[in-house]
Amino acid sequence: MAEQDVDRADNGTDAVHLTAPQNRLRRVIAGLVLWALRARWGLAAVVITANLSGLAVIVTELWLSNFFDKLGDDWLHTLTIVGIYPTIGFLVGVGLAIRDRNVYFGWLDQSRQPTPEEARRLLRLPLAITLRALAIWIPGVIVAAAVFTHVTPHDDRGVTAALFTIGALESAGITFLVVDRLIRPTIPVIARVLGATMHWSSSVLVRVVLSWAVAGALPMMMLIVVLADPASAAPDRIRTAIYLSAVGLAVGALATALLALAVASPIHILRQALDRITQGELNIRVPIGSTSEIGRLEHSVNELAANLRERQRMRDLFGRHVGPEVAARALAEQNVDLKGDVREVSALFVDVTGSVALATGLTPQEFVAKLNRLLTIVVSATEDNNGLVNKFEGDAALCIFGAPIALGDNATPALRAARRIRDEVLASGELDIGIGVARGQVFAGDVGADTRLEYTVIGDAVNEAARLTTEAKFAPRRILVSSSVIEAAAAHERAKWQHYQRIHLRGRAEPTSSWTDVDHADQVAG
């Protein structure tokens, strides 16, 4: 399993930051890398060690093949001459590496993020140091081949030049891989500066080909050169070939293991992250550890999680506007048309009695607090009965049953919600209200401009509910319902209502027959 750290996601919530499991070897390597990054001599030590490893292979091969015996009595003088250039190259390499430490990692010493130019320059560091190492090696190869050929009559110039050239390429390859690994802890910082970036020299293809060259191709080429050396005796060649084979196997195993780890570890973390994202855990962040294709994939997974978090946030926001249950059902049903259609709904309107006097006698904060407590009751009762609180209009609220999701029976839940709202509001003793419920065909859908839409319902049933609400403020039970709602309700709910009276509603020519709920206290007393 991947380890977890808590990080801050883009939406301000705590994000689970997945990291690779840290075994002992990983901790040692990580410690060495961090030391090399922070120490003034760290980069120089890494670069010199990588180049000395290639030189050590060449010297050991020459020793096993009895090459130094061919130099004669003046071998010390010859080695001194040959060693002048490596010494100079060593000192120049150390000086340049120290300079590079200040140039490429100066922002790290200053405890700040790099500028975009500094970040891009750091990505070129492995290639830059590798090319410079080759530039220092090439004159040394020429000098060594020329001197050894001149002082050793039994030496083959091509063999000597080939051995030193292959050693130079081996050292350059190792230098690239080591420096590329060295800058990896800085990649998350670079990713924050440059975003999804990639450098061709750090691609998976380049790493695979270079690892193959360092671990297999170059040692094999050196083995071929040794076996083809006409100036060496057979026992010397066999002994040297065994040594090179052992070195090739060891380096090959190490390079293959490191390459496999470099690929498998982030892939494992990515799989863990994707598994958790598919399970709905969206606060996931994967550390970006390279500028290769894997780094781009890590960035894409983080973008995926961020986009899903944003979609979830928008869905929650939509749910707050239309109610979570209605929103979930609207998103789940493929045939729901939010653009608009005509349908039969039950409209419930709630309005506060004497709101002007209340607003005058209370501070704005106190009045809004009372309204919020009222609207909390309205929202809860409406959503529990599969309705939609369509809009708040100051101290009033319009609730719809049957849109955007059609209900087989939208009258019964509307009547249940009306009774519950009235009972809970009056029981609180804070406000007096009127509730009107009507039923009929309305247009339900988006209304507005292309840049600003609002889901609403328009129709006579809404107007009738609003007019009934005005009259309900003076009704004893504070609820008035049109006959169409009672007729459409279930029998058990219809039994809880009684005819109230015929009322002339404003804007209507004919009187409207209204109903109110039965007062069970009066029934018991009777």
C-alpha cells in the first residue's frame, strides 16, 4: 500500500497525498539525494564519483590484462604524463560542478520557488552536465591513446582508444542517470511553477535506452574489444573478460532494478490513486516525481481529481438550489428535460403574516435569523416529500411537487408538506404564516438569457397558490387548498381535509372553492 500524507487540495479541503512505501534502501537513497542537493559540495561529489567509476573500470581492465607491464621500466613517468590531463579535468570538473550548484540550485538555498526560467534551466541540468563530462573526457581519450601507443610497441592503438572511448561513454551515461535522479525531489516544485511540463531528455524512452547502454551494450562492447586485443595473452584476455562480465552483470542488475523501481513505483501510486478516485474519494493528490511521460500522467491524474472535485462541488451547489434528492434524481434520469416542458404539478406557497411590522421592529440580522429558521422548516418538509423549493421571494417561498421529476401523485405529498410546515412554524411561536396549495398545468424549465438561467415554473396554478396564501393568513387553520388538489390526493389524505368556503380571489372572475385541514382537536371535543 502507498503511504499517505495530508496536503491541501485546490478546493481548500485536506487532500490525501499518496507517496511510495519507504523501505530502508529507499530511505538511504533519499537521504543521500537530499544531502547532495543541500550540500555545497554535493553536486560535485556526485558528478566526480560517476566519472571516477568509469575511470576505475578502465584502470582495472588495463591492470588485469597486464597492460602496465608493457610500459617497461619507465612506467611511472608514462603514467605521470598520462595523469596530467585527468588531474586537470578533475579540478575543472569540481570547479564547474560547484558553480553549477550555485547557478542551478540558488533558489533552493534562498528557500523560495524557482522562477520559470530557473525551473526550465534545472530540467536541462542532466543533459548539460553529461555533455560537459564528454567534452572533458574526449581530450583525455586522445592523450591517453597517443601516449600509450607511443611508449608501448606491443599496444594496439585502436584497442586502447576504443577502451577509453567506451569508458568515457559509460561514465557519461552513469552521470546522466545519477544527476537525473538527483534533481527528482525538486520536480514537484518545478511542476507547481511550470505546470504539466516534459523534457525529452528525461523521457522513459531515453532512460530505458540509456540504462540498456550503461548496463549491457557498453560492457559488452568493452568485452568484445578485450577479446579482440591481439597484444594481450589468452590468459590475460580471459581474466579480463571474466571481470568485465561480472561488472556487466552487477551493473546490469542494479540498473535494471533502479529502472524498474523508477517506473513501477509511480505506476503503483497511480493505480492506488485511481482505485480510490473510482470509489468516490476525490481529495487525492499524486506527487509529480519526474518530467517524463509518467510525470505527465501524474499531473493528469491530479487534474482528473481536481475536475471531479469541481464537478462534485457544482453538483452540491445545484443540490442546494433544487434540493439534494431532486438533484440526484434529475441527474440520474436521462429523459429529464430541464430546458422546459408543460406538466401537471402541485404548487405550495408560503408567506409570512405581518412581515412589514416584523421588519420594522427587529434589526435586519434578527429578522433574517427568524426567516432562516422558517425556511429551514419549509425546505425540510418539502424535500422529505419529494418536492422542490423552487425559489425564495423575500419572506415567502414557492415549492413545487411534480417538477422537474414527475411524481405519480404530487397532490398528496404537497398536502402533507403544507400541514407539517404549518404545525412546526406555529409550534415555534416565532412567526405567523399563510399557506396556499393549488394544482394545474404549468411550464417548468429554464427561463432567462443564455448567460443567466433560472429553473422556475410559470402557470395559473402558481398564481392561484399565491392568491390562496393571501387569504389563508386570515383562515383559522392558516392553510387553504384548491379543489383540484383535494380531488387528486389519495383517499387517506383527502379524509383529513374539509371544505372551507368559496372565495373571490384577486384577478379571478369566478369564486374559488377552498379547503382547509380538519382540526382534530375539534373532532375530539365533538
